[in-house]
Amino acid sequence: MNFTEFSQAIQENVSQVIIGKADVTELMLVALLVEGHVLLEDVPGIGKTTLAKALARSLDCSFARIQFTPDLLPSDVTGLNIYNQKRQDFEFRPGPVLTQVLLADEINRATPRTQSSLLEAMQERQITVDGETYPLPRPFIVIATQNPIELEGTFPLPEAQVDRFLMQLRLGYPSLEEEDEILQRYQHGDPLIDLGVVATAEDVLELQRQAQDIHVSTDVRNYVLQVARTTREHEAVDLGVSPRGTMALFKASQALAALRGRDYVIPSDVQHLCPSILAHRIHISPRIRLRGRTPAQVVAEITDTVPVPVVE
């Protein structure tokens, strides 16, 4: 299976459940191909959880869901050692994080201590319990959801964890025609129930390896660097993009080019990814925020001002 076949198969399958969000699905496939993680942030009822489930069901991968609540413990995520009376010894009971596709639903409802239990898994693809390290199965992707408008009973994600998400996405409300199609599609049942597998874990792993070979010219690589460095020097920004963010933009551009049928990256690939990869990684100053400007607007200003290389 090549990149184009993979993209078309997944998009067509997900579109049976999610109407009119092909751009978001494409970005989630980018995250999958670079082993990145996705934070879906939007109002309730938009379809965040449904989208995550539809992607998981399209792949022949193990899937687990964690409903984050204030009383959730780190051991409920990672697993713990339990004393076995018959064997007279401790044995490890794996938690839901030992899966390939993990849905962290309403992640900001858990306490910071529980949220941080995902840090090692997201960055190093392993967990450590009582001094013992357990590798996670590959591919591994965390799809987290959170509600941005409800503050009561929530805990903001720590900066270290936000930076570990490759991208932050919003679905937005559907158009009138799309919402009408949703009503018709769901009139006689939930199409998610009958959604089938269209790609295997081996397909994903092979495409992940191939994506690393997508050509990035020196000019385009310098463009990525200049965009990232400008976020650190912009007058509206207190905290710019980290080197992890620069690497995320670079690798995601390779994956996006591959999914769009090219073996080389062009500047528009980088520009298309900047809002979802960079906006959640920068902190704008309070005075700029009070004027109504958002991180996404600042990122748009930066991409407009950094000179775009001409690639033949």
C-alpha cells in the first residue's frame, strides 16, 4: 500500500462517520505517520471522540479509551504490580496505555499528577512501573480530547505535556448541508458500529519508514528553521517554539508531502501545517491577548512575513 492508497482508504472510511472534515482527517494521518500525538480541542458534541474512534477502527491496531476524571490515578493509566497469592510473587497488570491507539477522553479533567503519567509514554514510547520499564507496541498514538470552554472541575495541561502533542486541532461546527447529511446518515443507526478495517499496523509502520526518506531541500529546511526562530523573536510572543516543535514541523511536512503524492516537500506544505503545529506551542504576552489576538493569528502573521523560498 502506497501513501495515496493509504490516505484515500482511511479518508473514505472515516467519511462514512464524520461528515466534511477531510482536512482534519488528513492532519491526523500526518500525525500517525510521524508517530505524533493529537489534541482535539473543541466544544462538546462536535464529534471529537467519534473521529478518534473512526480512525482507530480503520486501522487493524489495538485500541483503548481512558475517560479522564478527577479521581483517576496514574496507576489506572500505566498499570500496577499486584501480589499473586498462587505464585507468591508480584505480577504486572498492564494499564490501558499499553495499546497502539489510545483515546484520552477529556484529558483536562484529571489531576496534573495523572496527566503527567502519559509524559514518558508520549515521548519515549515506554512506561516505567516500580523501576521496571515496559516498551509500548508500535505504532503508538495518543488522541486526546478536551473542552475549552468548561473550567469547573478541569486542570489545564502542563506546558511540558502540551509540547508533546504534535498538533492541536479543532473540528468546528458543520455547515448547514453537512449537518443535514449527518441527520440522514444517523437516522437509522450509528455507522461507526459497522466501520471496517482498511489498513494494518504493518502498513503504518512501513509508511512511517518511507516518510523519513521524503526529500527536503536546503531552502525548505531553512524556511522551517526561520519560521521557528521567528516565533522566538516576535514582539507578541513571550515563549516561542522549542526545538521539539521545529522537528515536529519538519517531519510532519515530509508526511504531508507523501500523503499528497510527492516525494519532496514544498513551502506550502510547511505553511499548511504551521497553525496546527506551532500555535499551541507559543505563549503570547498578556497585553497582546487583551487586545484580542490569538496564538493562531500570531503564527499566521509570522508565516506571512518570513520570506518563502522559490522551489523548482
